[in-house]
Amino acid sequence: MALESKTIRLLIVDDHELVRLGLRAAFDEHSDIDVVGEADTTDGAVTEAIRLRPDVILMDLRLPGDGGVQACREILADHPQIHILFLTSYSNQDSVLAAAFAGARGYLLKEIGSDALVQAIRSSAAGQTIMDPSINQQMLAWIKTSTIQGVNSPQDSLSPQEQRVVRLVADGKTNKEIAVALELSPKTVRNYLANAFDKLQVSRRAELVKRFGHHE
């Protein structure tokens, strides 16, 4: 008896109906991918992920509510077995870094062709990390070695508080904003950053911005 390949249960999350319809159409002819649902907001993504338990979530970065990165964090906190793949128009490295720290298993741009997207879904379901080829190679190497290891595992060497601080840095927060958000003194935030960046082989915040920041 021949073994049948497992059908990939896919949840599509995008706030534009036409995009969702187009994605559904792209997957219709592939029998191994089953679109089990859709969502168009941060809360909707979390709710549908919990209800449907998909294998892969194809999600936009910018969503009504708190955005795709926050949805990614909330989903993976309770369901780390789900593979989340971002499909977005935003290629800036701050966004890539934020997605990586949230535990996403991939980051693709909407310019991708349908065949390549289908293959990315399959690869993501198989546990591979998928990054758009346009992403800076230095950034890609750093993410692969320092951030995305297994499912939803930020750099294991970071303490929980260091992880929180670095995630806020990845979200573009200033030291002052981080201090307010975590109820810490700015000096304490600087200390956490120094420790975290040392573990991540980035000596200081300024170097992180220089290496991974996006300037237009």
C-alpha cells in the first residue's frame, strides 16, 4: 500500500479580501494544501489559529489590531507546533528581525511567484526556515544562527527579561519606551541590552541599528 502525503492545513491571514481570494485560488490546484480558514485582524488570527489548529499560517505583517508580529507571539505561546510564515510587502530589516524574534518560521515578500509560494508552504510545514532571497545575507545568517532555532525559541541563552527587552528593540522601541513598558529604569534597560547583545554577538544597540537598521 502506497503512503499518502499528509495534507497541509493552511490558515490565511490578510486584511485585504482580494489578497485572500487570490491566495485561495493559488492553492486550489494543489491537493496537498487545504485552506481551512481565513482571518483579517490580529484577534481573528489568534482565534482562528486556536479553533482550527492549522499546520501553517500564512500571515501579513500589517493587520488591524496589534499587527501580525503580536498575533504570531500569542499563537506560538500556546501552540508552538504551528509554523507561521509571513507574506508581506515590507522588506525592511527591522520587520524581519521583529518577525524572527516572535518565532516566525519564514518571511516572504508578496512579489513571490505562486509556484515558489506553494513550495515555501510545503517547506515550512516540513519544519524548514524560509526567507525571501532579497533579505540581506548577513541578516539571514544572523537570524538562522541566533534567532530561529526550532519552533518559537528565541536565543536560549537570553534570560526572560533580556528576551522581552530585545523583542521591544526589534519592534523599534527606544530605551525610554522600553523602560516605561517594562517598568524599569533606563539604566537597567541599557544593562539588559548590553548583556543580550553580547550573547547575540552584537556589542551595542548602535551596532545593531547600523547592521540591521533600514534607512531610505
